Amino acid sequence: MTVKFYSPSSSYKKELVNLNVGNKIIATQVAGDFVLPKNLKEPLVFIAGGVGIAPFRSMIQYIIDKNLSVDIVLLITNRTVNDILFADIFEKAKANGVKTIYNVTDIQNLPQSWKGSWGYITDKKIMELIPDYQKRIYYLSGPQLMVQRFEQVLLDAGVAKSKIKTDFFPGYSEK
């Protein structure tokens, strides 16, 4: 489970914070259609904003666990370098064909040592970071407004709507 806490938090997140060792959580089975395609020979791009990385982390861990060979570009955008999650898993996934590109948007506080991408993701940035962008299938995950913006960026870059799959968090506040 991946959760980001803001102040004030929702009642759900307040309950999570107040859980004690031994408390039980009831969960349902994994469901939905935001899953890896059956044909993993298809070149993919996963674009995640913030905790939208959660479904991709699970998919990539599965790829590692099954030692599958893939062609995936993982583009993770966060406000700051400190917001980046699961870098250790994505580093391991290189051996399976996952290329991770980290992007941060808070360029005012960017460490001088930063070697990743920075600024907002635009159609030009997509074309620069992913030269074969038009032949890939895209999976977008994160807050609803971010997913909608990324979908428009991809459409502006000439990516067909049929090549874009989305998953977003309704009601999620973007700070």
C-alpha cells in the first residue's frame, strides 16, 4: 500500500496513521483493467505522478519476480527528489528491460548533483526523452488532473488515444 499524507488528511488516512500493531485491515482482491498486457513484447511507457507509482511498482516487481524481458520506459515525475519512491526496485528492473527516467518539477530546490530530467512534462519533453514514443503503448497513473494533463500532452505529441490507458485517484487533492 502506498499513501501520501497531507495536512489536513482524509478520515481514511487518519485511521491508517492511528493503526496499532495487531489491528486488522480488510482488503478486496486486485481488480480492474489497469494491468500488464498479455503481449509483453509490446513496447510500453509507464508515466507516474507521485504515488501514482504504486500500480507500476507492483507490475515491475512482478516482472522482476518472474524474470521477464520487457521494453518499458518508466517516467516518474515528482515535485522533489525526496518524493521519489521505490528507486531500489526500479534499479533492479534495468536487467529486465525497464528504463527509468526520473523527473522533478520543483527546480528551485533541485540539488546540483541531479542528473535526471526536470520541469513539467510537455509533448516536446516526451519526444526528447522517448525517441520512439509513437510506437509505444502508454499507461498513466496518478491524481486525476495530472493524468488528464498527461493524456493531453500525449495527444498533442501525436500519440493515438487508443494507445493510452489511464488510472487515476478520483477526489485526490493535488497540492
